[in-house]
Amino acid sequence: MTPHNASDDSRWSDLERPPLNAAVLRRGLVREGSLWSEFEVVQRTGSTNSDLVDRAVAGKAGEGAVLVAEEQTAGRGRLDRQWSAPARSGLFFSVLLNPAEVPVARWGWLPLLTGVAVATGLSRAAGVDTALKWPNDLLVTVGGEERKAGGILAERAGEHGVVVGVGINVSLGAGELPVPQAGSLALAGAVSTDRDPLLRAVLRSLEEWYRRWRDAGGDPAVSGLQETYAAGCATLGRVVRAELPGDRALVGEAVAVDGDGRLVIATESGAREAVGAGDIVHLRAA
């Protein structure tokens, strides 16, 4: 089906981009023994992350709360970059996690864990090969080129909580992309752009990986997370430029993701540096 053009307000809009079936999703996800404790879909909000952080801090949401928006007007990526898309064209949601059994020093793995879970869920439900760009981008291939189709943002929510937000472009057509370098599941040849099963698959995958990681005390090796992330990370083996805090840049080959989730870069001088924060630019294959 041809994706709906954002400027077209015809009566076909809702048929081409139907709303999520919140009641059915809630029944399938919020059940006995599930991680997911509550599930809400709102039509429009600024940022699901901001809303859920506020609720968590106010004591109005517990672990496993899921907040989904059909449209975000002030969605944010890393470094406060804006994330926007036409209504019902993607999946925009946040979850509240409280990994009390895991040392805080290992909480930095949560965005990477979410990336693995999202990639796994989309592979199952959309039939799209996805790759992860360290630390938090989801890549798809469109016309032989790597394109960003999703992103992840984790934020502390009070002393004990972490809110993880996910944005995924699902049905965007070429004329709707926010920037030419962006992509979507539809443009990558997804076998399905039905958002209900896609969201269900992603949340089930996230629950599976989160429980595995939490049960291992957050140990990325014991839980299998470190190995799985490395296997799906498009950044490893590439020559990259890391744009670091303080206007510093580092160029070299991305050779590993260490036990703290940092990207290890080997420079031409033979030195290795672990990068915990910064923008990564893929320069070329190693």
C-alpha cells in the first residue's frame, strides 16, 4: 500500500495509517507474570520520554509502564535533537524500567540492550534486516545505502528508574523523510508495516532481553548481551570519527564494545581509547 502523504487530509488517511488498537495490545501485553504493568496510547504529545519521566518522579508510574504516542511534536534524540514524523507513521513509545538488582554502573547497557531487542523484534515481525550503530541508532538498507530508521534515548527517572524511549520510522515514504539520509521499514522492503504486531514483537523482545540481563545482575557477558550486540553492530570493523565532548575528535577503527558498553577505537598510532559518549560518524569500511 502506498504510504499516506502528510499533506493529504483525505478520508483515506486513517485507512492507510490506522490507529493502534490499544485495547488488544493491552490485553496481549499486560498479563499475569508480564514485565508490562500498564499500557497507554495517547493521540499526541510532546515527548513520551518527558511525560513518563514526570510520572515516574511523581510516583504515578511503576516499572513496566508503557506510554505510546500516535504523534510526537517534540520527540528528542540524543543531544536534544528533534525527532518528528507524521501521525501514525511510526512507533513512538517509552517504557519505565527499575533495574534494582543491577549495579548502577551497568545501567549504561540499557540503550544497547534496547537496540538489540528492537532489532530482534523487527526482524521477526517485519522481515527487515536491521543493524545497530553505536550507541543508539537503528539502521536499515535502502537502495544499497545504510539509513537511520530509528533511535533510542535513555533517561534517569528519579533515583531508581530509567525511562527508555524508542522511535521507529515505519511507513514513511521517500517524500516524507525528515532528512535524505533517513529511512523507514517500508522503504527497506518490510513484509509488514502493521504497527500492532510490530509493537507487540518489539516489547516482547525487550522484556525477554531485559529479564535475561537483569537476572545476570547486568553482566553483559553472562547474559549474552555483549556478544549479541557486537554481532549486530554495524560500527564495529569500520573506520569512524568520534566527535567527543569538549570539541575533541578521534579517528580510528572501531574494534570492540567493552564490558561497560563503551566503543573501543584503535587509532593509527596503535593506541586504543574507549569512548563512552559522543557522536560516531561511519567513514568507510575497514
